[in-house]
Amino acid sequence: MKLARKDLRLGVLDRPGDVELRPINADLVTAVVEDQWFDDEQANRRMGFGLGVDGRVLAYEAFKMVVSGEVVTATGIFRRGEPVGFVAWVPKSHDGRRVAVHMHLAPNAQGYGVGPSAMSQWLDIAYADGIYRVEAEVLAINRPVIRNLTHFGFHRESRLTSAWWMGDNTYDLIMFRMLRKDWRK
């Protein structure tokens, strides 16, 4: 994979293979459930988007959906062999060609290009497997993810006002989408 100058500014890893997608295993489950990702309180507050909610609560709730396997399908994200996150997707159409994707990364894996590398790999696999439309809903205050989705070629489709609740507060969500024909142009 040849990296463009703009990729280097985003912190893309300098060695291919540093990030790989693998089936979820016991190490990944342990890392989430035992809160190893959230030992640093400052990172924990940042992961809660400064909304007064514990980042570990958000991660745990997302991960409970993943390990239940009822509706969500997921794969683990590993950096240099260590579990650092997961990509989960939910079918949004009867034939499975339209999916919603969610990625969660440990705080210590953020800012090093792990997310973009994992998303790139996942999109390659998804589109090769026949998925046609990928959607992502993002909190409007989550600027790093919005920047990364835009960098990847996702298109902003709408803003859902007061669509996400946390405690007594509501927050806007932004809906993004990418079609298979738009990937790797």
C-alpha cells in the first residue's frame, strides 16, 4: 500500500501488517471486560466525549452487543498482536447488502493510524463479500471520527437532531454512507 502525504499527517502506521483483523478471541474479551483499556482516567473521560459518562461504560455496552452475536457481527482489531478494538456491523436490509458499521478502539491505540488501517481492511473485505452500502452514525461532537470517515470517502447524508440520549441530555448524530462503487476510486 503506497501512502500519500496526507496519510502520513493522519498518523498512518509506517509498516503494513501492524494492524490486522482477526476473529474475536478470549484476549479481546478480557481486555474489554476487565477495563484494561480504561485504566487511564484522562483517556476514560475523553472516550466519554466529556459528556459526563464513563468511556468504559460506552465500550462495555457496545461490546455486550458484539459478544451476544444475536444481531451484530464483529471482528477484532489487533495491533502488533495485541487486541486493541473491534469492528461490528449490523445488517440494515433483508439481503445483508446494506450494513451499519461501528468501530471501537482502546484509547492507547488512537492517533496512530490503527482506525484508518482497520477500516480500510474491513471495507475491502465487506465490499468483496457483496456488501453494497455501508452506513455509519457518529455523534456530531466526535470530530476525529468525522474527519476519518470523510478522508475515507464516506458522504454525509443527514444530521439527526437529538437522536442520542445520555442521561438527561440529547445529542445530534450525523449519518454517513459509502457505496461500493465509491471505494478505492
